[in-house]
Amino acid sequence: MLVETLLAGGFGAILAGMLVHHKTRKWYFWLSWIIGLFVDVSLIYLMLKYLK
């Protein structure tokens, strides 16, 4: 469950915000979503690179 949260939390936050228009006008929420997405992509890259 923790791995799923780390790998998909950023994607889920952006998707949920877009679907229900929850706080999509606040710049700091966009910033936190982008940071979360960056963390997700980085973790997936590192897992694919080192867990061959």
C-alpha cells in the first residue's frame, strides 16, 4: 500500500483536482501537485533503473 501511494500519489492528486475542480485556482496547490508528480516520476525512474 505504501509503494502504491509513493508511486501514484502525485498522479492521483492532479487527476482528482482536475476532475472535481477542487482548489485548482490556488497556485500553491498546483505547486504541490507538480512537486508530487516530479517525485512520482523520479521514483519510478529510479526503480526501473536499479531494480532490473
